[in-house]
Amino acid sequence: MFESSACSGATLYVTEGSGNSVKPALAMSQLRIPHHLSFVDVLGGESRLPSFLSINPAGQVPYLLDARGFGVAQSNAMLWYIADGSHLVPQDSRDRAEMLQWMFFEQTRLEPNISPARFFTFVLPHREAEFSREIPQWRQNAVEALALLDVHLSTSDFVVPRHGYSIGDIAVFGYVHLADQAGLDLAGFPHVCRWIERVRSTPHFVPIEALLKPPLLAALKPAA
């Protein structure tokens, strides 16, 4: 367990299946940080309820609330707050800069294209026709970004070559490993595919299906 983390005992608000939610959840899992997951049904409107808006006025998940009441929005900012001082954050300034470069790349080139293409074809397929013009462009933008990532990973096991596995990899992994659900064929990016498998083989890795699985509510049965 990462003893010095300020996030021990924190509550992480997430939504099931979210590529952004999986990032902080995976970092906390891999650093063995004790925390509580609170599931928010975004599609059901729970993120807009007064009870949640009192926690995060922006009404967005994921959202991290530490044990002292300090809140952090934006998944990549959460990654930094969770992992600062751990082996997942490089100490060398050059390596930190390279890590941040790929975290910014993820938020500007990957997530804004993979996420909506996935959302309106896989999560809400009944709305695909509404975005029939935007979806091909999102996919094309994602392909161009994945090509750049593939070139980078052709000479490196992880996004920061000199450091190894970091929160930069977790950030990029969040939506890239869900790209097939956005209608993207990752077979054309062999280095990305091999990197995905390397991430999955890191210590204490938990897949999104298990990591963001809401607890089942036991159905009340009438007495016999």
C-alpha cells in the first residue's frame, strides 16, 4: 500500500463503464490505497440531483473527495493527486514533462474523439443516427491520434520510456483500451495493442468490468 497518499479513505465518485472513471480507480487499486467507490448513475440523472451537485457543483464524474473534504475534478488531475510521491510519478523533470505531454495528448486528441464515438454507438446506440455526420470525423480524428501513439510505442514499452509504467499510461489506457467499442479497429496499431497487454499485466491491475462494477442490491423476497 502507498502509505503517504493523501487519498487514503477518500470517496471516489464514478459511473459504470466510464473510461475517465477507470483512471483514478485503477491508480488507487494499483497503489493499494483504501478508498470508497460511490456509483453515480449519470444516464439516470443522478449527477444532476441536488445531493450530488452539493458535492460537485459541476455535476460531473469522476470526482474525488478526500477524507479531509478536499475535492478534485478532472480524471488526470485526480491521477496526479492520488499518485504523487509514488513510483507511478517520475521524479526526473524531463520524465515528468514527457508524462504530462501524453496526459495532455490523451485529453485533447484521444478522449474527445473516442469517448463520444463510443457513447453514441455503444452506450446509447439508439442515438447514433443523430450524430451520423460527427461519428465518422470522431473516428478519423481518433485514428490519426492512435497512429501517433503507435509510432511512439514502437520504441518504448510505456509512454515514458526512461521511467516505465506511470499515471501517463493509466491516463492514455482509459479510453484507448475501449476503442473497439467506438467502432475502431486496433489491429492496425500493433504497438498500441502490445502496450495494452503490458498495462494489463502490471501488478494489481483490475479490468474495468470488475473495477467499476456497482454492488448488487439484494432483492427483498417475501417470507415463505
